[in-house]
Amino acid sequence: MEDFRSIAQEVAEDIAFGRLQPGDRLPPQRAFAYNRGIAPSTASRVYKELVRRGLVAGETGRGTFVRHAPPTINPTLAEPPAAKINLETTYPVLDDQQALLSAVLKQVAGSPEAMHRCLREMPIRGTVAVRDSIARSLSGDQWEPAASSLLFAGNGRQAIAATFSALAANGERVGFDAMTYPVAKAIAAKFGLIAVPLAMDDQGMRPDAIEKAHRSGPLRAIYVQTTVHNPLGFTMPESRRIKLAALVERLEGPVLIEDMIYAFADDAAPPPLIAFAPHHAILLDSLSKRVGPGLTLGIISAPADYVERLSASIVAGAWGAGGFALEVAARWLADGTVAALTDKKRHDAAQRQAIARLALPGLSIRAHPNSYFLLLDLPDRIRAATLVEEVAAKGIAIAPASAFAVADAHAPNAVRIGLANVSLRNLDAALRSIAEMLKR
């Protein structure tokens, strides 16, 4: 019996020697199995091996294609791309926001007491004053975090890493939205966690998908985006949040990990999951989008039973926040600076969404009206991987939807376009350039 690895190597050599060209479609797996005289299960393992090597990519409803370029070492969105026009990552920094931020920076720099706190070793949970200040600033009409529930990491990604590390061990299963933040699934993979894609509908993650997956094998945690989902753009309604909360409380197993990093864009969103499942949900947030990646802070709000476990995880991973970040973040949140800045950014994002609608007429766009990204569905005649490569040749970086899929079968033929990192004029020009390519 021929080993699947040797068959995969033969296909890899066909690609290397040009017998299979970038963009060529491989036969359906059943046809491949029949032509090779192998079992369909072996063909499936061959295709998975080719995907693992970065030689091919699967696209929902379209098949498996030879890649135009090998995948990068880092997951999509992990690092800013080298392209001149960055429509891949989304870190909004407004031209005039330093004026809003500078007052607090001057206060801290001019206060010997504050500088003394910044320069000394900081406990993982910050000081009592910092926790109280940040807890008040995060409070909403229907939810208020207990100051004792708060922990701090250097940034949002470190908060994700610390939470995954605390809740699940190598080989255990973690549920994800079928389309999710690429860096989160990469972090899970680094810890040896098994990422389980959970089916979604237009309201978000489906409770029946969680229950079905949990029956197949216990889910230790469920990573979910409820507000301004990246990349799909929707906000989960309150009714679905209540159902998810009731389900995890009934199952008494998986913990909901709610990533709220884009929630600032939707000021009318329902309360977070932790408001409905206070003993079975952990909230993650950061200031990387609301303030900027250079002066950010990762925030974790957790049930009392998980605080010590999360604290130990942050210490073990060396993911703790620095004293300066904690000091200025607490002040910015307390004095309304962050609130004023997020209002400005919602307005700026709405402008950019309007530009996108005008520059991409007649195309299917999925986006929240105040978000800094959109998902552009492509016509069947155009493959996402091909478009990504063609716009890259023009110095524009965008991301294929496949980068966000937990499993290949869940990736639509679409691209995610970030709107935050260039001027309004350059954004309009880049989007019109993409539209022209799609016409051709």
C-alpha cells in the first residue's frame, strides 16, 4: 500500500518542476483517489499534507488549488505587511490623537510619585487604584466588572495566550467561530490545542454546534467574538448571548472566552457574555485599537474561581503589563480620553466605510457600519488567492478569507480589507484599483 506521504511528495514535485502551475485546480478528492487507485481516506490525507506544506489551499465550494506563493511564517495579521499600502492589518491611529493623549503623558512625566510607580516592579494585577479606575471605565448600563476580577497583560494577544494556557492543556479541544481571528488560532496551535470549528449563522456561533462538538469530545474553552466580529462584521444579538450563556452553564464544562477588542465600534451592543454567565465567561479587551498598538494594555475580566489560575499563567508566560502602560491607561480611561478617542474613531471608520461603498460599487460587502474592515465577497470567476497576489504586485496588501477559517471548508471566496492604516485619499485610490482589477 502506497503511503500518503509519498503520494504527497509526488504532487509536490509536480508543483516544483512546473507540471502543476500556480492556480491549477487539483482533481476532487474522490477523482484523485480513483485515478491513483487509493482509498478516499488516503486521498484526504494527501490533500491535508499538501495544505500543511503550504503548497495548496482549499476553497469552499470551489476545490483545492496550487498556491501562487507559499504562506508566510507568521499568521495573517500577526505583523504589518511589507506592502506600501497596508489594507491587511487594522490599527487606527488618527492624525490628531496625540493631542488628546499628551495631557496625561505630561502629568505622569511631571509627577515624581507617578514616575516612581511606573519604574518599579508592578504586580500582575496592578494596584488597587488602577483596578478600581479601569473597572469604573469598563462599566456599562447592564454590567460592571468587579475590580477584583481584573488582570492585565502587555497587550490583547498576550491576554489571549495567558487565557488559553490557563484553561487548556496540550491535546485538549478549544472551540472557535468557524471564521475567527488568525492570531488566536495560531496561539492555540502553539500550545498544542485542538481548534474545533463551530458552525455559525447570521447571529454568530450556534448553540447546537457547541453542544454537538462537546458531545464528541469535551471542549475546555470556546473563543468567540460577539461584537463587530472579525472578519464578518456582525454583532451578536442579546437573545443569542443569553442562549450561549445558558448552554455553558448547563454543560458545566467549557468556558466562554469573549474577545471584545472591536466592541468599541458598536456603542449600541448588548452587554458582554460575562454579564449573562458570570461564572462561565472570561472577557478579553485591549487598547490597541482604541488608543494604538504602541501604547496598549491587555485587560482580562474573569470569574473569581479563575483569577488565581490566570494570574499564574500570566506570570509563567512573562505576559504581565508594564507599570507605565498601566498608569497612563488608567488615567486615560478615567478622565474620558479613551471615550473621546473612540467617538472620533467611530466617526472616522464610518467615513472609510462610505468611501469603500462608493469605490466598490455593485460588489457584495459584509461590514459593520463603524468598523475598520470589511469582507468583500468575490464573483465565482475570481479566486481570492489570485486577487491577493495581483493586488500585492501593485503594492497593496489584503488578506484572503481563508486565513480566518479554522478549517478550509469554512472559507468563503472572499477577501478581508482593512481600512485603518492609510489616508482617506490613498484608501479611495487603492480600493478603486482593486475594483478595476475585478472588472478585468
